[in-house]
Amino acid sequence: MTLGEAMLLALKYNPALAAAGLAVETAEADMARARARFLPTVNFNETYNFSDNPSQVFMSKLNQRVFTSQDFLLNNLNNPNAYGNFRTGLVMRQPLFQAGEATLGYQQARLGREMAAAYILSVRQQLLFQVTQAYFGLQLAQENLAVVQQARQTAAAHLKIAQTRFQAGTVVHSDVLSAQVHLARVTQEEMTAASQVQIARSALATVVGRPEAGARPLAPAPRPPAPLPPRLDDLKQTAQEKRPDLKQLELSARVAQQEYAKARLNYLPRLHVVAEYDVDQRRLFGSSGDSYTVMALLNFNLFNGLADLARVRETRAKETQARDLKRDLEDRVRHQVTEAILNLKTAHERLGVAEKAVAQARESLRLIRLRYESGLTILVDLLNAEDATKNAELSRVAALFDTYLAQAGLDLSLGTISGPVATSPEQK
């Protein structure tokens, strides 16, 4: 399994990314709801009342158009018999003037849709970075295990040398015991390294979202280091343009600005037109009396306890807060890019030093082993050379993978980490 394949599996199966994707559906629903404020509302009403209240009976008969002269008798007016009425109504309400509030609300919903897209892109990039960390973490654990296994084989070979020389009477028994203790310690390190491989497999399976992914064999580990980046200033500008979280915060500041504008519009009136058609009847499907009403409603809030003023102050503060948060994130993005570049450069420098140290440690181990076999040095020097070679190998492997992890961190800080890419021949 290559890194690109692991990324594709994570993009398909990771539950956190799937949950984040629902943000777009939510934003689109908000857009539809904001668009609905421009359209009329139509409601159907059905009510039934049965009452001996004089005014209710009077109005019910009048609306049914069954009012007679007998109903004008004082006794009938003051003490009517209980009377029932079914009222069927169809009401349409159309806003004519909303002081621009609906327009701003729709613009905010569209910005919310863009914010949702930026949020999903940010989650996607974070996921790709986590996959990269887990994938290279597993490869690093496997490489460390290979180094420790080689060190255990070397320690076993040196134990045989010590046993041979002890049998020949050229060294004391303490050399054999020291070699055995050293082999036991390296064996324990091998067990720990093997455990780290299993932990890394579990981490990869978790971030990918497929339990079986951690059990699959990986492509061979890379041999050359990750490339160095171009100039620092160019990368900082790239981050300002590409970072999805920065774009999301910029859109949030625009939403806060429009919310402030909406709050100020509360001082303006609202105008609606209402059309209503009613049918009144004593029985649900009996003879009926219908009527219609058309009216214009103007609402102008003159005083509501200074709530509108408080709303304006609140939205103004949130607008200022959003702008300050955006500036803060811009500063942190510049720092993150600088830190990522320096980490990558440092990893390259460490790798160069580690490769030289490995060559020197291997040559030193070869010479000391020859001297020990010839009886020209003691076992402690040989064991120290073994440890030095093992540690140099581990440092080289760590520095190599640090270049790839630092490169992934740089891509994340720039907002350019984009998913599966073609693998190099060394990785195929």
C-alpha cells in the first residue's frame, strides 16, 4: 500500500471527514431558507367553534350569510342558542419591503456556503496530514525494528566470538557474561520496536477508517530525503492565499459585518401585503358563505426598550472581534510557515550529519571487532561500538523520515497539501 492509496482510503472511509461533509448540506439548507424570505407564504387554516357567546353567534351567522330578521330580536341577541361554525381559510402573505434585511440574510447564507466549503477543505487537509504522519510513522517503526534486529544479530555474532576466545583461554568468563547481558538488552529493544510497529499499524488503520488497512504491507520506505522548499517570502504569500482556515475566518468576518448592517436596519419599517379567502359554514360540507380580504400591513418599531441599540452594539463588537481574530491567524500562519521551513532544513542538516556518523560508526565497529578478535582491545570497546553503530543508524532513519514529515507539515501550513501524488521510483 502506497501513501497515495492510504490517502484515497482515508478520503473515502474516514468518519470525521464524512461528518464534516454534512456542513455543506447544512449551509445549502440555510441558503434555501434565506431565499424563502423573498417568496410569499401560503397557509391553509381550518377552525371550528361551537359557542352560545352572543358576539360569536352573531358573527358566525353573519359570516355564513344566514342572518335573518329574527336574529335582531333582543332575546335572540342576548340569549342565543349555541351555534357552530366551520371556517376554512387560505392566507397569503407577501413581504414588499424588508429594509434590505432579507437580501443581507441571503448574502450571509451564501458566505456560509463558502465557509462550509473552506471548513471541509481544512478538515480534508488535516486528515491528509494525519495519514502522512501515520504512514511514515509505520514505515519509521519498521525501519527502526530492522535496525534493532540487525543490532541483535551483530550482538549474537559478537557473543560467539567472546565464547570462542573464552574457550581458547584468551579472555575471562566476564567477557561472555557481558556479551550475554548486551544481547539480552538488545533483544528487549527489539521487542519494544516490534510493539511500536503494531501501535503504528493501529494508528494508520484508525486514521484511514478501515481496520484492515493497518495489516497491509507498505511500499518500500523512501531513500532520498524530501526536497527543500523555495524562498521563504514566496511561501508566506502562498499561505496567505491558500490556507482554508484563513479564508474561513475572512468569510466569518464578512458575515459579522453584514450582521452589524442587519442590526442597524431594525430601525426601518417593514411592509407586507396579506390576502385572505375564508369560507364559513355550519356543516363542514354544507352551504357556505365566502369572503375575501386584502390588506397592507406596515410595522414600524418606535421603541422596544433599547433592544435594537443593544443589538447594534453587540454585532459591532463581534465584527471587530472577527477582524482581530483574522489578523491573529495571519500572524500565526506566518510563524507556522517559518517554523515548518526551518524544521525541514534542520532535518536535512541532521540527515547529512547522521549519514556521515553511520559511515564512521560502521568503520569503527569493523576495526574494533578485528582488534578484539586479535586480542588488542577489550570487549567493552566492542560493545560500545555496537551501541554507537545502532544509535547512528536510528538517528539516520529518524532524520530521513523527519524530512518527509517536515515537508508534509510545510504543505499543511501553506494550505497546499492536496492528497495522492505520483510516487517516485524509489517508493514504487
